[in-house]
Amino acid sequence: MTEIKKEPTGFVRISDEVLNVIAATAATEADGVIRQAWLSGTRASRKQMAKCTNVAVKNKIVSIQLTIAVKFGAKIHEVSADVQKRVKDAVETMTGLSVAEVNVTVGAIVGEKSREKPKT
């Protein structure tokens, strides 16, 4: 649990699970990232995607590690850079915390569904 705000009237805390969901959701918005095959071969829920995300917070500085599945043919370096930017922006905008790093691991490449072979 990360405390982001403390005032005389009370405080605000964000759970690590919420940070994981923010990061995972932002990552799936990047072109080339496959949500439906989020390393499990099935359509993944936000909570399942968050399991592939690890967030560490120290002194209100966030480090994020996440694993993504990328569409076959996509430029991995461009997809990864887009994921890093989207995740950093989303976490900083929604929480007010600073993101020091977003480390992306490409854990799978997902191709198009195989087409049926024509009958002979």
C-alpha cells in the first residue's frame, strides 16, 4: 500500500494491485500489444494482466516491470517504447507519483489465427 497524500482530514493510499492494473491497462492500449493472448492463450481480464506486472514504490518513486505479448510483424522496439510512455503517463497522471522506470519484457509473439487448409 502506497500513501500518496496525508492531510489533517485524512490520507489517501493506493494498493499495489491498483497500480498493477493501471500499468497493465495502459500497456494494452499500445498498438501491437495483444490483450486477448496476454501470455495465457485466452482472453485475459485486467486482474490476470496485472499478474504480469510488478510495481515497486519507494519514497513515492515507482519502478514498473511488465511482460507483454506482441502481435507478429509489429516492430518490437516501437511497441515497447509506446508501452513505456503510456504506462509512465497513466501512472503519473492518475496517482501523482513519479515513475522512474518502466521495464518491458516481450514474453510472446502472437500470430494470426491459422487459416483452414483448402479441401482437396
